[in-house]
Amino acid sequence: MDEDEQRGRGGGPPQWWRNGPPWWNRRDAGRRAHWPWLSTVLLTVFVLGGSNFAAHAQGGHREPLDTFARVLLVAGSGLLLWRLRYPVAVAFGTAAAAMVYLGAGYPYGPVFLTVALACFSAVVAGHRRAAWAALGMLWAGHVLLAHWLYRWLPPSGDTAASWGQELVVATWTVAIVAVSELARTRREQWARERAERAQAARRRADEERLRIARELHDVLAHSISVINVQAGVGLALLDTDPEQARTALTTIKAASKEALGEVRQVLDTLRTPGAAPRAPAPGLDRLPELVEQAAGAGLTVEVEGTPPRLAPGTDLAAFRIVQEALTNVVRHSGSRNARVRLDHDAGALRLRIDDDGPATGDDAGGSGNGLAGMRERAAALGGTIEAGPRADGGFRVLAVLPLKVKPKPKEADR
């Protein structure tokens, strides 16, 4: 039993006053909320009561309300029940009912409210021309009735209406159109804002997924490359040099422990979004550890220069770029020596990673996304990456990262 049914059976006010009685539209229960029962009933009561009051105030000048008049009032108000599904038909239907009501000589009153609400709903739903046509039909019909047909229509002895009265009707019509157009404009603006917020949320989610994928790639690629090399060493020396094989296994254990810790740190952001990480993100201050890990994979790394004090995002990107560049040397280069040079000035940090080559063609289980990931990291900070073979047969990665990150341009400025 859903919440509406529970409230209708004693848990609160009966919901059928809002959505319709239980037998209405049973085959499409999911759309019952689209029937504006409550507002239609309230407006019908108001129109009937207001028309009775107007009949007493205009007694002697207009025809008294009878059964036919009340049928017209209820019919015109009842049509509003369909205004959300058939706004054009309801707009013309309420206008026609009002014209018949006025043509029969019944008193002026809140009968115009039904036309106003119907045309308002049509404009908001996007049927602007139909709403204008219905209002124009009502105004033209009123002019016809009040200045020509009044001679043959009740009440007897009626005189032509003043043009000042027509001006009031025209002003009332323009006011309805203006309010409806304003509501439609605001509704479209709200819809655009909701779409923009949804698009921004999707974009942030995509960027977060890309960031996590990049982090996992860099962590796993480096650690698994070290493990791959050391496992090969261990297998080769297991029988001839057990002590060296033990050293390789120790390196594998340390590398796997390091990788598990960093992967756990990345995945913690998925479990508790917005929470602070348990450990600080790695930066260039951990460059000695990176050199030690590379040494465990048989790669000697020389470091020149000292890094400046960096923002956390720039520090992490610089560390990952050096890590990925050294991982690529382990995977793809026949050289067992690499050089890392750090230079900086007031505006940029320059990272240069060189090896003497030649390329081996081995992939060591890589995914081939290393250079792309480095370029994405640099581009996210407004920096650049240049990577390619050197003239002497080696390979060079040159990264330039700005020390002050430029804000991303807004969608409207792109």
C-alpha cells in the first residue's frame, strides 16, 4: 500500500481530494497526480459563490442566475480539470462557455477567472498562440454581444456597453497575457538552471572519475612495473643466488604494500565523499622514496635541483609525472640510468626526465595510457608536457607546470 492510500485510510487527510477519487483513472494510477482536483473544486466553489453575489449586486440589469447559468459556470470551471493534459482545448472551451454565459445575459462576475486560468496554463505549457487566440475570441465575442447582438439577446431593454468597459476588458486580457508570459519565462529559466546544475554535477562526477582512474593508473603502473621486474629477477636467481632472490621478494613486498596503501587512500574518497584523506597526498618531498623504489627495479636515478614549495595539486601532479616517467623507463628502455632535473622560477616549475635508451619494445604489462595521463595532469593545471626520443637515442619527458594555477574557464566563456 503506498503512502497516499495509507493517508486516505486514516493516516492523514484523504489524498483523493488532490489526486482524484480511487476509481478515477485506475489503469494509469501513476499519473493521477496530474489531475488538479483540489484547485478545480476550490475555483468552482468560488465562481458559483461570486456569481451569486454578482447577481444580487446587478439585479435588475442582468438576468438572474438559473439552472442553465449554474450549469455553464460548473462546466466552464470543470473543464479546468483537463488543463494540464489538454491546455488548448480547455482554453477555447472555457472561453466558449464564458461567451454563452454572457450572451444569455447573466451577470458579470468571476466567470472570467476560468478563462484566465485556462489561458495561463496554455501559455505556461508552451501554447502561446492558442491562448492568445482564445482570449482574442472572448474579447471579440464580448464586443459583438455588447455593441450589436444585445438588441436580440436578454436582458430585454439592454443598451450598448460603453467603450470604456471594452477598454477594461482589453486591459484585463493584456494583463492575463503579460502574467502568463512572465510565468512561462520564469519556468523556462528555472528549467535551464536545473539543466545547467545537472550538467555541472555530471561534469564534476566525470572529472572525479577521471581523477580516480588517473591516480589508480599511476599508482598501479609504477608498483606493478617494479613487481614485474623483481619477480623476473627472483625467478631467474631462485636456484643460483637465493639471497638475491630474497632481496627481490623483499622489494616486491615493499612495493605491493606501498601500492595497497595508496590505492586505499584513493578509494577512501569514494566511500566517504568530501572527507579529508587519512594520509597526505604524495608530493616531490617523497622523491627519495621514488628513487629508492626505482633502484629496487634496477634503475639508477640521479636527481638535480630542489623543488620549491608547491600547492598540493601541483605537488601531486609533479610527483605523478616523475613517477610515470621513471615507470616508462623501467618498462620500455634498455638503459638502467635516468636523470631527473628540477628547475623553477617565479612562474613555472620545469621537470625533465631523461634516459639513455635504447627502447626495448617491452611493455611490462602496461596499459599504454601513461603519456596521456601525464598530459591530462599538466593540462588540468594549465601546463604542458613534451615527450619524445632524443637525438642521441635516449628519451626525454619535459613538463612545465605553472606555480599559480589558472582557473578553468566557465562554460559560457568557452
